[in-house]
Amino acid sequence: MKNFYVPERFKGRTGYQIFVDRYSRSGQPVPKMEGRRIKDWNDSVPDWEPDADGVYRNEYFYGGNLQGIIQKLDEIDSLGFDLIYLSPISKTHTNHHYDAENQLIIDPYIGNWDDFRKLCEEAHKRNILVCVDLVFNHMGARSEAFQEAIRGNPNYVKWFEWDSRGNPVYWYDFKDMPQCNKLNSEYQEYTFEVAKKYIQNGADGIRLDLGEILPVEFLRNFRNNVKKLNEEILIVNEMWDLDTHRRVSQLDGTQADSVMNYPLSDAIIRWIRWKNVPHIEYTLSELAKYPNNTRDVLWNILDSHDTPRLANMLVGEGMNREPFAGRVWDIEQPWRGLDSFDTYGFRKWGLDHDEVNKEKARADILLASSMQYMQKGIPIVYYGTEVGLCGNKDPFNRKPYPWNNIDYLLYHHYAAIGFMRKRYREIFTSGEQQESINEETMKIIRSQGGHQIVMWVNPTEHEVRVNDIDNGGDEILNIKGCSSKVLSPKGVIAYYYD
């Protein structure tokens, strides 16, 4: 893989993923809309059961909006975050907004284009960049485009995929998400108009939902159009596996600048929880093969809206231990039949195993986040993880932000490591990375121009003596009272060397 230009302004940043409906609400009361229901913000138990007709509709809302995010920008900034990644905000009838009806229109519960422009302006005043989540693999079944296609309008029929019998092709057979024909030139023009609308109103980056399965031709045309408009826009693809495992890389300079780094999350969690050294060594060695510029802007997540919360993956029940059986969050097998899936049973299990031992989880989150912040790339924190939110897969991982129940030990830890990244930004922007790993310790080194940060991590329940810690540097992080010779149980220590 060769290096290619990626926007320099993203390097060294620290990101925050916001599921907009669940983060913060401000402004006028949420208007009543047919088919939608507003839940009380403090009622964090999701509507996990189907409606009376057996359908899971996701039509309950908490009313989080763009104005609410604007009101929290100073707090976001104080935690060291200088990049925001928003979940989709276009008009749909569901709370997740991944079944877009028209991405040129912002959902009225979330705001309008004036609100979005204001958010970008206020974020930029604080040196915070704003990235948006765009969905082009499929569209909502209620969209005007799909309804016109169903009626046979030739202008829209070609926007969608159809089987040999003339029936719509649905993404994973979800009847509310018909797949779009990404190779159709008129549909591609629409996707560029959407991107252009966001960019002209202040967006700095685009995350492409299901980017890993979008056709090469689509990605290249989309990238060309976006970069002609503004070369400094970052394009990030959703990707669940390693790019090095793909037959055709998406990191060739013509498709995406970066990808969501799910494999890193899997490796960090499995090392902390089960001390799986070969798995994390292999993962890091594969990531080292990525183009160096891409590595500097990799979106290094630990959890997201599609996985269980970090707390649950680290200490909760039911997680997948074996790498050869899938990722740590691949936990649905007991409910999967030959031709069906027991959604109710899986969600009932999720409810019954939603809460975890928070003290034990906190100790491991301190380790995982410290490791995450030391990696080449951009650490992306899923809203609420920094204050102790737990939960299994959707819908339990999408609870409203617990503004009245914050774990301040975690909160201040994230502020501290966020400050560490800002203070030593030169190193975290493009510094080299080395690591050495065994079952008891990980040593991570970041170095740039004669400056160096070295971190030692102990995932075990016992003290570990370390002989190669040189305490001649400045101590910049210490968890659990480590010394220059002994790592405390579940401890971390880091030094800066000038």
C-alpha cells in the first residue's frame, strides 16, 4: 500500500461519536408527529419489545437535537475532544435515521440547516471539526424516491436494485431498507448533492455507512467529486475487518482516506479480558501495513452504536472469546436458526444482561482507553462511555446520556488523557509507534523528532515488576499508583522523554 494525501488538519485529533437523538436536548419542546412517541429522558430502558403486530419499529424518541449539542460544546471541548462524529440526522420515521428518506432534509426533531450551520460555526470557533454519517447503500422504504419507483416512475426505478422477478432487493432482507443501485449515474449525482449540501453548510468529514461494501466505481466517483469541492474533507468508510484481508484494498488513494478500526477494538478488549497475545500482535502487525498517512487518521473505536458498550464487552456475560469464531461482539449465535433469528429472545437476553459490575468495568475501561489514546490515529469515544454507560447490542447500547448519573472517576480520566493528547500533539499527530506485549504487560512507545512517550499497562489482578522503566522522564499518567519498578494490578504509567 502506498501513501497518499489525507487532510493534515485531522491528524492528532481526538473524536467523540454522538448518537444525536440520545445525547442532549435544548430549545423548544419536541413537536408532536404522527407515529412518533417521546420517552422521558430519565427512562433509559429502551422499547425493546415488538409492537402488537410483532414489528420492531424504532419509532420512540428522546428528542436529542443539534441545539443540545451546541449547548454542550464547551463540555465536549473540556474533555479534549476536537472532532465530533454525528449519527445520521436526515428525515426518517425511526430514531436511528439509517433508513434515510431524503438526506437533503434534516429531521425536524433534530433541527434544520440553520441549526447544523450554527453547530459547525460554534464547533469551529473551538477548533472542533464536525463529521457526518451518510447512508448511500440503501434508502428508507417510505422515501418519495422508492415510492415513485414502486409506482413505476422510470426516473426512480433505476435508483434501486431489483431481483429477477422484479421485486425490490432489501438490505439483509429488512423490508424498510431497499438497496440502491450505486452504479446508476443519476443516483450517484444525488449522493454528491447530499455531500455538497453538508459541506457547504460546514461539515469537515464524511463517514460512509457500509462503506466497505460500496462498489469501487461508486467510491472513486464520490471521492473525486468531494475532493474537487474541498480537498480537506476526510472520507471514512465503515469497515469491520482488516483492509489487508480484502481482495481489493479501499486504501489505495482513490476510495477512502480512512476506515473505522473495529479490529483494534476487538484486539484490545481480548487482550485485557483474556490475555490473548497472538491476536493483538497479529492485529497490530496488519495495521502497520496500512498507508502511513491513513494510520495517522484511522478512526480507532472501542465501542459504537453497533456493538455492545465497552463495559459489557470487557466484563459482561455472553461475549465471544475465540477469534476464529468471530469478533468479541459476535454474540448472536444462540438465537440464530437455519432460516430465522429469534429477535425477541436475543433482546430479552440483552435486557437481562444489560447491567454489569461497574467497578470492575471501570478498572478495565481505564486500561482500554489509555491504550486507545496511544495508538496511531484518532481515538473515537462513543458518547456515554466516558461516564460509565453500559448496555448490550441495539437497542441497549443507545440509551440517553445519563446527565444525572455520571461516573466522575471515568469522566476525569478521559479529561486527563484528552489533555495528554493535546499537550503532546506533535507526537500524536504522526509519531512512530512500537509496542511489546506479553500476558502481563504491554509497552507502547510513540516517538517523534527526539521526543517520546512510553506507556506500560498491566491487565492482571496482581503486581508486575518491570525492569525497563526509565523514570528519567516526566510522569504524565499514573493509574492505580504504579511506581517506576512495579505496575499495580490494573495499572498504567506513562512517561514523556524530551
